[in-house]
Amino acid sequence: MAHKDPYDGGENTPSWKSDFPFQAKKATHVGRREFAKFLALFSGALALTNGAIVIKSLTFPTKPLEGEHFICNESDVAVGSMLQFDIQGSKVIPYILIHLKANEWRAFEQKCTHLTCAVRFREDLQKIECPCHHGFFSPDTGEVLQGPPPRPLPQLEVVIKDGKVFVKENEQKNKV
Amino acid sequence: MSDFRTSQNEAHPNKTNSLMTGIIVLLILFVSIQIWFLFGALNNALQDNLYFALTTFIGSLLLAAASFWILRYLPDPLKNKK
């Protein structure tokens, strides 16, 4: 009896044999069936990655700022100007301190809520400006006045003690 | 002997091609939407937004389920006639 090719492609060949062929030439060939299956696997992997983000977000929530942090002396920032500072925590977050008027201070996160560009206070406009896409925030409340930013800037509470400027978590404003 | 399947295949010789193309196009569409969701969930500006992450995860999971479900309709490989 003549030797019969196990992968003869005949009508009686079960379909699983096409997926696991004996011949190396056929095994390395990526057909449309394999491509479609690969796409489905990739789709599953993307869903799992998205799940990992949710798990990370649930497991490691962002901690609120603890305690008061000394920034500078009151005399260091003139009225109408701003000072950029960082606070070391689980990660370094840049903030801006704005001296709006005499005895009126504000502190906001410097990252724009649109695409995290660094915002700056424009004294001539009396607005906080994001130079990347011309988003404007209120220097009083951090609310969006104009442009693409979807949310207000996160705000810190400023405390003045003996001519020294401290910031602490703004417990009322940053609650979602 | 001719049966229903054989006569159908003879009447519509491009059927396998059309099905295959349709399924692959749908799969590419699903994967593209999932990449869009993932990009949004990874966006720095949205990193603290749990609800967005959760919504995109559910959407992505449904699309992945659809991707696997649609594989049921992959045409069988062509078999050579003896």
C-alpha cells in the first residue's frame, strides 16, 4: 500500500488538521484564518490591559497631600506674580503659587487638565493660561474659562503663618 | 453526490472570500476601538479617573467577547477535491 500523506486536503480531513499541519511549509504559512484568530487574541490582550489599569487604579489610589508644606516667605512673591514649586510625595507634582492681591494667595497644580502642559499665571489677563492649546482657567477658583481643558485645576489651600507661606490639601474643593 | 453545501458553494464561489474579508474587517474595527479606549484610559490627564477606566474596560471586554464570538463564523478551510 502506498504511503498516504496525512495532510492530503481531502474531504475527509478534519478541519483541525489544517490548523496543525504536519508539513513545515504549511505550518509557517499564515493564512487568513490564523490572522483572524491572532486579531481575536490581540483583542483579548487589549481588554486585559484595560483591566490592569482598573486594578491599578483601585489598588493604588492617589493619596491626598498630608500636612502643611512650607513653600516660601511671603515677601518672596510680589503681588501679581507666581512661583513654581514641587511637592515630593509618592510622585513629584508641580504646583504654582499665585499672589493675586495683598493677602490673597492661590495654589494650583501646574498640569493642565487637558494634556498636562505646564500652565502659567498671566497678570495682564488676570487668567491662568495653558500655552499649548490656549486653555484659560480662573486664577480665583481654577475653573475652566475657555479652551479645551475638561476639568478645573486641582487646588491646594494656602495658609500664611508669621509671614511664611504653607500649602495643604484643599479638602472641600478636590472632592469628586 | 451533490448535497446542499456543494451546490451552495458552486452557486456562490466567492462566499468564503466575502465572509473572511468581512470578519477580518470587523476584527480590525474592534481592535481599533479597543486601542482608542486603552489610549484614553492611559492618558495622563485621566489617570485618576476611575470611572473612565472602568467604562473603557467594560467596553473593551465586550469587544473582546465579540471578537471571539465572531470566530465561530470563520469559514472552514478549502478542501481539495479528490
